[in-house]
Amino acid sequence: MKIAIIQATTQIDKNKLLFQTTQQAAGDENQVINFGVFDKDPQLSYVQVSLLVGLLLNTKAVDYVITGCSSGNGMAIACNSFPNVICGYLPTPSDAYLFGRINHGNCASLPLGLNFGWAGELNLQFTLEKLFDGPMNTGYPQADSKRKEHDAMMLQNIKQYAQTNIFDIIRHIDYDFMAPIYQKHDIFDYIFKHGTAKQQLQQLKKLY
């Protein structure tokens, strides 16, 4: 699995910790790519980062995204506004374990500021470990796995009907909002090199 790391500008100081902790939790069998946000990057709000998350997943350049902002909530809400993104808000290890087993998600948003005090790095470590603890999407509890699977698939179907194409969304967003996003060249270079959704890549190239 290809796993992207990208967090809001407000939590730049947590990037290295987030990257290293995800690498440890995901194991050698998964590839973790760090997209920052870094000091050298333009200032990006959680809403702008969520659009980049949507592009990474819709072009199938990556399989999973680990992200976050100060509370984690705003990023989760923003990410879920895009098609083909199912983002969980994971403040605790139990939330992470259940999301990883039940919800067929492809994005995790973590609180990187709120309650991140003494031993905050331990909660982050334990949360990511539980997210990647064994096979995903197996259901929990096992006795209810078929019902959980059905519900998760129904949610994905609803999102396909309820949410439009991500590129139609971008076409309606003003230039001032998009300009810093387009300056995140490392992400766009990676998408154009590694994305496998040909139709989506063609649409993105017309906009970029």
C-alpha cells in the first residue's frame, strides 16, 4: 500500500513525528511518502490540504492518506467533502482500530494540536499502530461483519450519487484559493508520475 503523509501548515512542527510514526506503524510492506506540508511550501489551510488529499486518492497515486490539523476534526470534515474519500477522525487508538476494521476508509485525520501535551507522541504512536493492526476492513465484531460490510458499501454508493466529480468542484473554486495548491509541485509531480486513473489524470492536466 502507498501511504501519503500531508498535514496542515499549522502543524508543520509535527510532520517529522507523523512521518516516522506512520512508517513504524505501517511496516516495511507499505511505502510511506512524506509530502509535508514543509517550511518551504506555501501556506496551506486544512481546506486546501484536503483538496490535495482528494487529488492524491482520486488519481489513485496513493492508496491511503494520513493527515491532520490542530483539532483533526476540520480536516476530516473537509476531506469527506470530496468524492472517493472516506476519512475517519481518529483521536484515540480504539477509534483507529474500529475505523480500520469497519469503515473501508482511505484517509485518517489526527488531532495534532488539541490535547497534544505530555505523552502526546505516545497516543499518536498507539493510534497509528492500531489503525494498521492486521488486515483492514474485516469487520468488528466478527459476528456483525456481514452487516458492517454491507453498510460500508452502501455509504460508498451514496457518496458516488451525492458527490460530483472532483474536477467539477475545482472548476468552481476561485483562483486565489487554488494558486497555493498548484504551487505544491512535489504532489503534482508525484501524481502525474504514479497516478493510475488515466481519465482523472487527463482532467487534472487540463487544469494544472
